[in-house]
Amino acid sequence: MSSSITIAPPFDEAELVAKAKAGDHVAFSELVEHYERRVFRMAKQITQNEEDAEDVLQETFLKAYSHLEDFQGNSKFYTWLVRIAVNEALMKLRKRRSDKTVPLDDPIDTGEDVVVREIAVWEDDPEQRYSREELGGILDDAIQGLKPAYRTVFVLRDIEELSIEETAEALGLSISAVKSRLLRARLQLREKLTRLFKRKGNDALAYL
């Protein structure tokens, strides 16, 4: 008796969205299954709390489902989801009132205001002193120390790998504002990690 291998059809976001808008609950479930891990990871990076990230995940897909007709298809469905998730995550931060920083939607000067900083460097590569897991934990802690406005842009651009344009669209910001915040986030991370390692030598943060 011969057995056949079932190959799953390729993921087609546009087709699934169209079916979901037509009332196909299975299609929407496929969208949820495809994106829920990414949304949760992003929410956790922003809220710094697993329970809040779970709430953000639930609220994001509930709102996406109830406002599905509002999605016009002018951007990727995931970019639209990101915008909902970011709004939910920032609301969590505001409710907690534990972070007294500038809200994400406050204006920011994107002119020629970048201060050149002298970044200390290390004698040896941190990867020679720490395991990848330890380095990951150190980087996560440094990211969590960023202000929400900078952390959110960094997470979307450098962790979720959205383009500058997609990040700007998801957050409702100008491209210049995204670039300015991303640069500041990267500089602050380099500074935080430099202080942490407290060593001089070859720069091991070229990837940031």
C-alpha cells in the first residue's frame, strides 16, 4: 500500500485576507497561526512583560477581526497588525505608569540634532567571553532599557526586520522620524553595552 505525503499549500496573505473578509473563519485562523508568534514576540519586547504581551496578542487579533473591513489592502496585512499591536502595547505601558517617558506619538525633532558620541571599544570580542545565550540576554536587557519610542522602532526595524517605510507606516510616523529614532536607539544600545563590558579594543558592535 503506497502512502502519499500531503504538502501544505504556500502561505498567500492576500488570498487569506480576502477569504477572511468574506466571512471565512478558517482563513482568519490561518492568519492568526501564521503571525501570532511574531506579534507576541514584538509585544513582549515593547511591554517587557509576558502577561501583558499575551493580552496584547489577544486584543490585537480581536480588534483585527472586528475591524477587518477597515483593512483596505494598501499595505501588508502584517504591517496593519503591527500598528494595532503597537497601540495596544503602548496602552499597557501607559496604564502601568511605570515608564514616565515620552509617548510614541509625541513629535520629535528630526533635524540635524545627532550628537556624535565617542564609543569605547573592547580588546576582545564579547562572543569569546559569553555564550550566545548570555549575549542574547544581555542584549534583551539593554533593549528593555530604551525609552518606548526608541525601543518600538528598534524592535520593528532591527528585530522584526520591517523596512523603514513599513515601520513608518505601522507607527504613523514620517520616514525621517523613524530614521532619527532608530539612530538614537542604536547609539544608546552601543553606549549601554559598552558601559556593561567596560573593555577597550576592537569594536564588536559593528552589527548594530
